Amino acid sequence: MNRRIGILGGTLDPIHCGHLEAAIAARDALQLTEVRILPSRVPPHRAVQPVASSFHRFAMAALAVNGIDGLVASDAELCVSGPSYTADTLDRMRGSGIDGLQIFFITGADAFAEIATWHRYPEVLDLAHFVVVSRPGHAMNDMRRGLPALSSRMRSAGEVMRSGASTLGHPSILLVETSTPDVSSTSIRERLRLGETVNGLVPRAVERHIHQHGLYRGNVRAQADMRTADQLHGED
């Protein structure tokens, strides 16, 4: 009953150091037992589907968390057909016997600012704790002002831990103020398309995987390499 399970989901196309720093910040701030990194199978919020296949995105997530205490890659969303909605993922976790008060869904402040557009809002906020990690240009004070209807549910993660996590008797919005790299998957894909370095933006093992399989390169041969790699992973 003392387990606290963090969840960090997303397209992760590719996973980068910003994702990892957010997961680690949440892990440390709330003393999470583990943080599961979940690549989305079919991200519903994107008009354009992921560039890398689900197999590659899971492989990169697994490579990224290797050796980091408490972080594990999960294929929970990849094994389910249809759009990868956060509410449905949390329902499945609760259905497996995990109490919603033991689940801490981690998201960046930039993404949480659009929470009103999420599937099954506001019900989704009652399925687990939401951990909002600050992002460059998205401070916690801005979060409170931008979402006044939710401000009463917002609590500083530091204050919660000082008073004891047992005080979290209902799903809350927990704010983690930290410094995370100003990096995005979109900018990384563009750098790779142009043949520029992504050193320091993604873990070294992820960078090697990207180059080994020719991911995100903007030429015909690279696309052929990607199709070949996908076939090796079981895709037609």
C-alpha cells in the first residue's frame, strides 16, 4: 500500500533528456517507488502520427532509462489498440488493482496548460494524482493563474512531502518546480532531418539507436532503412 507509481506518457518521438529530467524530478520530489515511461501507440492529440514506429519508440525509451534508478519502460499503451488516452490508461491501472491514490501521472506544465482539451476532462483528474513539472517558459505561478478553476487542487510537491504523503487523501495536482532542458522532440527531429548533431539532447544510447536505424533522416534511403528496421521488429 506504500507504493507510489509514477507514469510519464507521451509520443516520445524520440524520448529526450527533458523527458528524463522531468521523470527524475518527480521521482525525487515525491519519493516515487518507480516511474513507468509509456510511449503512446496512437497519440490522439497529433494530426500527424509519429515518425518512428512504436517498436523503435519503445526501444529508445528502454535504452534511455537503462541504469536510472526507479525508471522503467512500459509497453502498456502499445499493447492496446485505438487512441492512447490518459484516462483509459489510468482506468486500466486501477482495474488491475492499483489504488488511484498510488498513481502519479507526470506531465509538463506546457502540456497541462491544455488539460481542458484532454479526453474525459475533468473526470480524468479524479483518476490519479497529476504531477506537473515546470518547463522553460511555464512557471508554477503561471500555472495557478492560467487555470484558476483548478488552483484549489494544486499543492506544492515539497510541501506535501514535508507534511507527509499520507495527507493526500484525494487526487491532487502536485507542482514540481525544477529546471529542465529547453528541448523538444520536434526540434530534435528537425535537427536530425538536417543532419545536425543531437549530442546532449538525447541519451547517448538513444542517439546511437537513431543513427543505427536511420531514424528521422530526410532522404529516401533513410526512409527505406526505417522500413527495413521496422520489418525486423515485426512490422509489415
